[in-house]
Amino acid sequence: MSETLYIEIVTERIGGVVSASTCRPATPEEVDYARWQHELGRCPCTIIRDEAGWMYDYRSCAICGKGLGAI
């Protein structure tokens, strides 16, 4: 069974920090594009995975592993 990856679509930023976004399941093409961008050295960090935490869940890029914050 493979993990379902999601794409985060940022709808609002405040001072460069994401303050609002929407998420939906990513298509295989979107995942492939993000991997290709990562290989070129410019990961878009839009394909995400969330990890359950105690008070907050943690969001990270599913391609490069960069932490994207607590949600």
C-alpha cells in the first residue's frame, strides 16, 4: 500500500510565512514534477505529508524532507 501524498496550495502569506492554504491529493504528474524540480536543485516543497503529533501535527515536504511547520 502506498502513501497518499497531498499538494498544498498556498492562499495567503504573511511576511513570507504561510498563514492559509488548501490541500488535495496530488496527481502522479504533480509528484513527478516536484521530484524533477528537486533534482534540478529547486524543490517547490508543495508535495506534503503530515505527521501526527500531540498538540500539533507536523508538516514536511514529501520530496526533500524539509520541515514546513506545525499545523
